[in-house]
Amino acid sequence: MGSYILKRLVAAIPVLIGVSVLVFFIMAMIPGDPALAILGAYATPENVAKINADLGLDKPLVQRYFIWLGNMLTGDFGRSYSQNKPVIDEVMGRFGNTLILAGVAFVLCSVLGILAGVVSAARQYGLADKLITFTVLIGISIPSFFLGMILIIIFALKLRMFPVSGMYLIYGGGGPVDLMNHLVLPASALAVVATGVIARLSRSAMLEVLRQDYIRTARAKGVGERRVIMGHALKAAMVSIIPVLGIQAGFVVSGAVYIEMVFDWPGIGQMLVNAISQRDVLLVQGGVVVVAACYVLFNIVVDVAQALLDPRIKS
Amino acid sequence: MTLFNWTRRAVLAAGAALALAPMAATAQTPEGVLIVGQVAEPKSLDPAAVTAVNDFRILVNLYEGLTRYKPGTLEVAPGLAESWEVSEDGTEYTFTLRSGVTFHDGTPFNAEAVKFNFDRMLNEDHPFHNTGPFPLAFFFSSVEETTAVDETTVKFKLSAPYAPFLSNLAYPTGLMVSPAAVEAGGADFGRSPVGTGPFKFVEWRANEAVVIDKYEDYWGEPAGAQAVVFRPIEDANTRVAEMIAGGIDMMVEVPPTALSQFEGDGFNVVEQAGPHVWFLILNAKEGPLADKKVRQAVNYAINKEAIVNDVLEGTAEVAAGPTPPAFAWAYNDSLSPYPYDPEKAKALLAEAGAEGASLTFYVTEGGSGMLDPVAMGTAIQADLAAVGLDVSIETYEWNTFLGNVNPGLEGKADMAEMAWMTNDPDTLPYLALRTDAWPDKGGFNSGYYSNPEVDALLEEARTAVDQEKRAELYKQMQEIVQEDAPWAFIANWKQNAVTNDRVENFTLEPSFLLQLEKVVKK
């Protein structure tokens, strides 16, 4: 198992270098530059040249790439001009917030999705199955940002049960209860689509397994239905559910971009959108590299988990 | 059946848990604490380092400049300087400073502090010049030397007479920071700012809030609120929702379409016209618009009333010329806007032989001061089509747009949208209407307008020391420019804000700066 993990980690290095090359040159190619964004209407060629020199953007492109890469390898991601602080501080703070939101949404969609799928499969074509399938279809079909706005209107403006936006009460807030309160609406909005997808796939994975001979054997031996489903069938079905969870985790993180804008959640999606429009090159690059690294790492974790469940995969 | 029972129990349990969940989420904001919904996280709270109105809104409550704008006007009044004298030739300004003023860190505000501020910004050898970059330092580029004559006297020597100097001092770039705090904070000074203003900095929680408290030892009238919290909420709809829910007491930049939600009881909508003008740059160098008659025809053909009332929902007024009326002292109020007159436009086009001409029109998706540029551009396109002009729109994201427009429209486009907010009537025409401001000379005259008379008037106004004389020159300039029509003059934006009924004494300033010292929060 150790060598398998090592192999996967080594294979991740070229991926990350590829990401850094891509994001660097895409940012270099998009029109407009940081000096224009800083100066806005006052961007005379003279002022632009001065700002570019101050920011070190007057050096040749390839040289800039290697300076950036070299600094990054020593842990220096540069300084964000639009936030006026080290890129890594901003990225880590923001990414932490995104992980809280996406993490809660992910737990929510995994638990609810698998549960719904299992119930659906156990009661195939029954009332519960039909109800769940119907609800899931609606969930998959609603764009999450739209659902977010609807949730704000109903639960924040009409019923006044939850706050409209933000992460903590702005004055005298803080603490886990305050955080949970602010998490309910955005995490729900974010989880809905993924819940639907996971429920659909769990259902078919379960149905597949339930048709296997060993399940019939288990039933024939007189094992209780609940044990057959939760013990025998679900464990086998998890082998095909886990990769789906891995993919959905990626979708939840990227879907957080919209949700963060709607709920003013100070996460990395909101940060990247702003950084791009302000041409804060170093912040965009640093943010993308960190997110990509986490994504790659997460995929490795998923693969390892799958290998643990199903030893055939390693070979 | 076990499984079904189990899930039914789970559903019941979940329902109960939901019902018990904390319900009192929307607490009222506390008394004496004003919570302001901003449009973005500030970049920095170092006044010399920032350019955005969003940041200025916080800064003007923490800091003060040597001069300030007289409330309700764009006229210069004493700030940290009690009085000043200008030499005959307009190149020497001597300021007498208010005595007994201290920065929030307890260090004294004096002539040395003023010198430190300007040297830091302008002198590349200054030990703290590296706390920049200072993108708007060129506002003071005519300053050759700053001298601290004695504790309360400071003298500026300018390289040439420069009349906007006094109003530039009132602009946020001229706000005075504490030298001791810059020395202590270095490049991070902008995250722990120290000024002399009615509020002092308390904390900046990244992406969450900037908190400022009443400064008890303020030299002037003490602030009306105990504390102000600036909260960035980037999405305009979310900002509106927070305002309705009571999470914030005040919001700026209300989207025109949301204004009707605040018409009822419990809210006050405040409006104020400011030094803003929205116009089309017309390419006077080549193509059909090189003919003055065609440029005038464009001005006649556009239904400006419909744009400000329907597209902008009354949040702007029709512009008459290049200078916004907010510069009351320099504005020529005998000018009236080009009337909406398609027939006249058609006649002018026929005279110029430009019927049915094709025009390329640069439109931006959004940008500072651009209001609703796509909808406005489309309305203009339709108006011009009605007089037989075939306009094709090219839309760009703001930075790309500036990258296309600022180097000049030649060979690319016939017209482009643009908007400016300035602090002095000199700035915009000087940078965007003179022959010496063509893009190849480093200016913003992207439509290549050139009129020697206008050039002469603007040069003279910039070096005239007497304000009445300057006003006279600007008024003449406006008349000529309106007639020459290098731009299509469209709108002057009225800035707006909404407060709830617990906020008192709030007004918006024509400078678009958010002065909160008098505001009381019940």
C-alpha cells in the first residue's frame, strides 16, 4: 500500500507543474494588466510603466515564470497587490472558509444521498422510491445559485429563521453556534444537486448488488433485511459509490463559487472571481495552484480508500 | 419492514431537530453602532496607496487632509490647515496648521508630519517610499519641495502654477497619516491605519469587517456614533437582502431596480449628484464622426431622458456638457443639453452626406462609474438606428476595454463609452480634451479632439490663481466643447444610499466621500 501511495504522489508532481504553467500563461495572455486595474481611468502609459516596474511585471515572461516557481517552492507565493498582503495568507484563510462550507455540504449530500439511494433501492418502485426519485429529479434540475436566492427569500427575509449572508454576525458574533446558523442556508443550497446525483447513483449501485447471488444466499440463511441491506449490500455498493463521492466533492468545491457570491461567504471562489477581474496575477496563480494541489491530493485519498475496499484495484 | 420504520423515525428526529434549531438569527444591530454595507473588501487603509471610492469611504472617517470640501459642495475649506497663502506667481503655497492636533497613536500632528507624508509619496529616496506603490501620487507631481518652516507652518514649492493643488489636497490621496505608525508598520501600515480623524481604527477582520471607534480626543466636534462597522457584501442583491433583513443599517450603491423596495416606512433613500459624467468618446480623427455635423447629429439623436429615466430608473440626470453641475462654481448653467430631436439629426446627417453610415461602438460590461453600460449602449444603438446610422456594438470586459480605448480609437472604433469621476473641474478636460492629451502624448483624448481655443483656455485656467477667473475660463471652455461635440454628453450620476430609520443626520456629499462623523444611530 505504501508504494502505491508513493507512486500516486510522484505522479502528481507533473500535474501540478502543468497547472502552474497553464495558470501562469493564461493570466499573462488575458488582455488588460494589473496596472490598468489599479489606475483605472488614470492609466497613462507613464503611470502604467511605473506601476508595472513596482510590481516586477516589466521582466520577460519566461523569467517571471521561473522566479515565481522558484519562490513558490520555497513557500513564498508573493504579495497580493489587491489585498496588500501575502498571497498565501489570503489563499489559506479563504480556502479554509470554502472548506468549511464545502465540507458541511459534502457531508450533507453524502449522508442524505446514500440514504436516499439505499431506501429507494430497498423499496424499488414503492411509494418511498417514487417520492425520492421525484424529489431528487427536482433537486438536480434547480441551479444552486437560484435555489440560494429562493432560500434567502423564504428563510431569511420571510421567516427570519436564518441570517441572509456572511459567516458570523458582524457585531458581537463568533463561535460555533453562530457559524452553524450562517451555514444552514448556503450549505443546503450547495448540497442539493450533489445529493441528487449521489442518490441516483447509489440507487443503481445498490440495485446491482441486490441482484447478486450472495445477497440471495444471505436472505436464504435468514439474515435480517436491515442487515442484508446495510451490512452486505451497502458495503459492496460503496466500491462504486466512493468514486462518485470523489467527483461530487470536486463539484461541491467548484459549485461553492456561485454560492459564495450569493451568500457573501468569504471563500476562495469569491476571492478568485475578484482577483481575476482586478488582474491580481499572483493571487489568482497562488489560489489556483493551492486548489489544484488539494484536488489532486483528495483524488489520491479517494483512490487509496477505494483500493482499501477493493484490493483488485492496486494491481 | 424494519428499514422503513427506521427511516420514518429518522425523519421524525430530523424534523424535531430542525424545529429546535436556533431561531433568533436576525438580531437587531446594536445602538450607537452603525453598520455600513460596502461593495467590496478594502484593498488597504493607507490613503496614499489606494484608488477606489470603496476604500475612500472608510478613509475619510479615519484621516483628514490639509484641506477638505465644504459640506454639501466641492469647494475647498480649511481642514488640518487653518489658513494658507499663495504666492503671486502661484508656485508657493504656505499653510498654517491647526495646533494641538494629535494622531490616534498620541504623536503630534505638525509640519514635520506633513513633510513626511509628501516625501514618502513623491521622493524615491525616502526611507518609506517602499511602503507604496502610490498610484495617484501624480496628483502632487508638481510639488518640487516640501519644507517644515516651523512647528505649524509648512511650505510647498511647485514646479509650475497648478490651481487644482488645493482641491487635490482635499482628495483622499492627500489625507495625512501618522509618521510614527508608518515607521512601525512599514508595508503593513495599510492594515493598521493611524490618522487624526473623528474615528480611530479598531480592527480589520479579513473579508468580514473593518471596525472603527469614536476618537475621544478629537480636536473638533466629536463623532455622533460610538462605532462604525464597514462590511463588504459584493453581490448587490445580497446587499439589498441584508438591508431588508436588518443586518446592516446603511448601504451604498443601491441598484436602480431595487430602489422601489425601500420606498415604504422604515427606510430613507438619500441621493446626491456628484462630479460624474457619462459620455461617448467620438472619433474626431477619421470616419463619419470626423465631421462636426455628424457628431452633433449623434447628440441630437440620442434620447437621454429615456436613458436616465427608464434604463437608470431616475438615478442620473441628463448631462449638458463636459463639466458636471456638481462643480457649481465652475459650471456654466446657461448650457442646456442637446434636445432629443431625431429630425434635426437626420437633417444634419443629410447635410454631411453621412446618411446610413456604419459605426463601430465599444461598449463595456461594467466598470467604475459606468452605471449600466450594456443596457445604455443598446438604447443608444437603437436611437442611432432610428436616424439611419448602422451601429455595431463590440462588448469588452472593463480592463480589456480600457486597454482598447485608452491608446486611442484610431483604426478600431468610431465611438466608445466612458465615465469619469473627478475632484476638480480641471482634471477631466485637461486629461481628455486637449490636443496635448492625445493618447500618443500620454493623455486620455482617445477621440483626438483638437481645438486650439480650448487648449489655451485649459492651460490658462490651470495656472490662474484666482477662482473667479478660473470659473470664467471653464465656462467658456464648456460652451465651445458643447458646440464642437467631441463627445456625446449623456448622464450625470446621482449617487444613492439607503438607511434604516434608526440612522439620523446622514447626508451624501457631492464629493462622493462618505462622511459619517455627524451620523447618529438610535
